[in-house]
Amino acid sequence: MGSIPAQMTLIAIRDGKGDAHALYPETVPTPQPGSGEVLIRMHAAGVNRPDLLQRKGLYPPPPGAPDTLGLEVAGEVVALGDRAARWKVGDAVCALLGGGGYAQYVAVDARQVLPIPADVDMVQAAALPETIFTVFSNVFERARLQAGETLLIHGATSGIGVTAILMGRAAGARVIATGRGAAKAEAARRLGVDLALDAGTGDWSEAVQAAGGVDVVLDMVGGDYLAKNLAVLKPDGRLAQIAFLAGAKVEVDLSLMLGKRLTLTASTLRARSAQEKGRLAAAIEARVWPWVASGQVRPPVDRSFALTDAAAAHAYLEAGEHVGKVVLKA
């Protein structure tokens, strides 16, 4: 495994914000694990849309989080702080981070770390934490998706979208997904959705209502999607809002919500405490990790880039043609 170097490479942002070309490699001291932390040598790191927003200066890290981009990694444990007794040097792990994943080494609270199942490689493992934690928290805990219910997912081919499709199917739900363009609708069909809709043609909400409506909606669009989401929800339906790419300020028809007893829930993940993320990790290991181990939940990795090519990875993700996750490799 070798010794831990005093210096490492990470990806910094020139002038604190900018386009994809603002990303560049920088040499800095290697972090040391604090109490309750492990140090992971990064083999692969997920690239997620919040990274793009942070690069542009629109999504600053929460207090105490590293300034470096990167919300998930996979790698091996190379050092332990005290009170990290579950793990040992050499363990293959993946982890949810508050930041710092675009680096050769990252220190993280041991409670946010999960073991990599035996037949999952590092690139695939790096695509798991951020989206699985997000979907589990919002769809399964907050929106209480149950087997036999119908789940509507917008942004079907995004990292969140493909993960939600696979988790919904594994949970025994009927899954409807929207994507903009025929190719994205077809990609959703290949992932096994019950109904795939091209949001770029016609009114997807009419098609969803014709299919019987849904119990849960996972939405990252916001804007004019809100009214349509409420319209397609069945009585006692739940809308989980996780982003607002089309706008945050909307009008809500409260009479519709009252009449159908609807629930609107919204949340973000990054700013939650290490204790809360640790609680989520334990719940995910118990319920979702068996799906990962069995192969039911393996979000597709569309493309991988070298760590030093992070700018190209960002440009590729921003182009929006990917199906699944984009990953950096050390």
C-alpha cells in the first residue's frame, strides 16, 4: 500500500469561481484524520451537479466543510483517527462527503463511510453515495414510498434519476420517468421503468394522469412543474422537491393540496450534521446495500475522467447528454 505522502494533488478553483476551465490541479499538504475520522486514498470520485454550482460560486460549502469540490469518493482506508474502530487500514470503502472529494486523499467522519460490496469496483462505488443518500432520504424516508405505489421521477437520465429508478424498482414500486428527448426516454426504458415520457414533446402530466396518477414525485425542476406535479398526485400523494432548475419561486394551489391531502417536502443533504449523515448511512446499509450487493442498484457510469481532467468532466456533465454518473479516477 505504501506510505502516505506529505503532499497530494487536489483540484482547485481559480479565483474561487468560474467556468469549467477555472478548475486546475494544485499541490497541498495531505490531510490527517482527526478524532472519529478515517483517511481515504481516493481511487475514484463522483462528479455531481452541486459541484458545478459550487464552481460557479452559487453553492458555497457549509461551515466546516472543505472548500474543495467533491461529495463522494471510493478508495481504501490508509489511516485512522481515534474512535474509528469499525474500520481498518486497507478496507475498501466509499463515503459521503461535505466536500474534498476531488483530491488524492480525503479525511471524513467514519460514520459517513460504507463498505464496498465484493464485486463492485471503485469507479462504480464512487457513483453510489451522493445519489443513494439523496434518494433514500427524500423518496423513502420523507416521501415514504411503499411497495406497490407509483413513483414519478423527473430528470430520468441524471445521476439522481437513474439511481431513483433502480431504487424504486428494487423497492417494488411502479416507476414512471420523464426525460427531455427521445434518446433519454429510451434510456429510461432500458433501465426498466414502467412508463418513459419525453418531456420535450406534449404534456407529460396528461400522460401520467392517463396512466392513473402517482403516489410520489421526485422533482428537481421546480418552476412550472410544480402545478403539474400536484395535479398528477393521487389523494394522500407526496412531492419530494430536491432542486429547482426551472425556478424556485412558484404559486401553489392550496385548495388542490387540501382536497387531495397532499404533502410537499423539500430538503438538501450537504449541510446536515455528521451525526445525521451517519444515521442515514446506517439505514442505507441495512436497506439499500443488499440491493447494491445483489446488483439491483448499480447506477450506470456514463464516463470517467482522470482527476486532472476535472475541467473536461465538468464540461461533459454541463452538456447534459450523459446517462447516469460521471466519475473522476485518481
